Amino acid sequence: MKTNIHPQFFVDTVVTCACGNTFTTGSTKKSINVEVCYKCHPLYTGEQRFIDVKGRVDTFKKKQQFAATYKATHKSKKDRKKMGDEKRTKSLRELLGEN
């Protein structure tokens, strides 16, 4: 095995969570910052809450709100097709009432 090619391994790496919890583990980094740990993760705590990373929940809610307003103001494809059938000119056969 080659020497001096592997990174240094720290046995006492401190992991710090956004909730304030800290614990030690082994890693190639001296300190690690995490957003969610076992004390604040919804799976382990049983709470139902959204973990908002970089505002993703807010952007999702904005998209949903935009979709609802768009749907309310614009007609669906089915409604446009029905209007298209009414506006279309009738053929001679249809005007004469022949089948």
C-alpha cells in the first residue's frame, strides 16, 4: 500500500447541528455542520414539520398559488375546444340538415 496518499483521519470530529446539538464521531474533517440531526429530524421526533432548505417550501407554495390563480383566470383545453366548435363554420351538409 502506498504511503502518504490517504487523508488524515480525525477520531474526535465535532458534528454541530442547526438545532444546537453536538456529538463526536470520526471523519476526515475536523468539524462538520449539519442542518438536521437525530434529535431534530421529524422521523425520530414524531413531529410533522417541514425542513425548509434554501426556501424550497416557500417557492413550492408560491408555485401552487400561481397555478391556482392561473387555472381560475384561463380556460381549460376542453372549454376552448367547445368554444372552437361553436365558432367553426358549418359545412353545406350541416346547413341543409342532411345526414
